Amino acid sequence: MTYIFAHRGSSKDCPENTMAAFKKAFEDGADGIELDVQLSKDGVPVIIHDEKLDRTTNTKGNVADFTYEELTKIDAGSWFSKKFGSEHVPSLQMFLEWIAPLPILLNIELKNNVIEYSGLEDKTLQLLHQYGMEKRTVISSFNHYSLVKIRKMNPYIETAPLYSSGIFEPWEYVRAVCSQSAHPNYKSLHPYILEGFKRHNIPIRPYTVNSQKWMAYLFEWGIEAIITDYPIIARNVRNGD
Ligand code: G3P
Ligand code: CA
């Protein structure tokens, strides 16, 4: 069965990367949750997509210029709808506390391709270990050096390079960056590429698959997972409804 990962939580119904979006993804029956991690000014792993707060909070400025304490006071929900005004930028620890007892998979994307946060890999691994989440988590990043670093720190954690296109024989590349799976943009998935991944036994979790046509096509290929903004629709397509 192809797993369904909710992209930034159930981000079409709730503000992305908030606890509301993650709880909704679990209610929606997603098999996994995808989220983005950066570091606050005082080095706390926090969950937010952009390097700036501007788009998804009521505050302007760089995430890296705010302490975690300051981030907990910022409104990360009203931009989406007034009813989410009590949502804040969650810490990774707070999220793991919530998810650890639940039967659901996790994909942490390290958002370190624009800003290279010192210690992000180490802190993320420590928290995954603390909450016993290593076996059901895959760490992805567009920063492939960071993935090599992760595997040197912990040779048992699964890693997956994110890429949009332009990698020749990506199944070879996955091995070259010490990874076990790949997270390509779904638009790069021609039959030749899908066939190559299959032949080399490399699981893929393409992003961000929102069209029902593409969902059905990828389910038919029997790939490992899709990452989508629409977990309920994806479940219906998977069930043949
Ligand atoms: O992890 C897949 C996808 O989330 C990568 O792109 O920009 O949505 O983080 P982005
Ligand atoms: Ca992401």
C-alpha cells in the first residue's frame, strides 16, 4: 500500500505547520506527516516553512532572529482564519511529545538549503532519539550535504534527498549522498524514472501530489508514499471511491 503523507499537516484546512494542521492530518487518516524544521535564535528546533515569519504569522522578520520564547507569543494562525488565532510556531519537541504515542509516520524536512543552521542535524537526531521516533521517521532536505552529515551521526536513520529535476539516474545519486530513499518533485517522474527506482529497489515519496489523476497513477505504480495537501482526497482515490 502506498502511504499518504500530509504536507505541512492538513494544510488546506488549517494553517500549515501548526499543531492544528498536524492534529487534523491525524483525524483525516493520513499515514504520515511532513513538516519543515529550522532553528530559533537560541538554537531550538522549530516548525515553520519560510526563513521569514512574514507569510505565515502576524510578525515580520527572520525566524533565526527570534528566541523560542518570543516565537511562542507570535500568532501563526490568524493569517489563515481568525479561528486559528491561538496557534503558534511549534517546537519540534512539542510536536514529538504529541506524535510519539500515535500510530503515524513522520517526514522531517530540514530547511537548511538557504540558511545553514549550525547544529540543526544534531539537535533533530537527539530529539528523535529522546522520543523513540527514529524507526518511523525519514529526514529529507534539499541540502544533500546535510543528509550525508546525518548518516555519519546516525547510520540507522533513513534519509532522502529532495530534488525538483535535473538529476541523471537519481537512483545512483541517492546512494552517492548516503541515502535510502528519494523525495522528487512528482513532475520529474517519467515512466523511465519510476521504472529505474523500482528496479533499484529505492522507495520514493514524491511531493506535492494534489491532482487525483497523478495520485491514481502513482498508486498504480505501487510507490512507497505520496506527499499531498489533500490527505482525505488521496485516501478516497486509494480506496477507489
Ligand atoms: O518535502 C516535500 C516538500 O515539502 C518540499 O517542498 O517547499 O513544500 O517544503 P516545500
Ligand atoms: Ca517541506
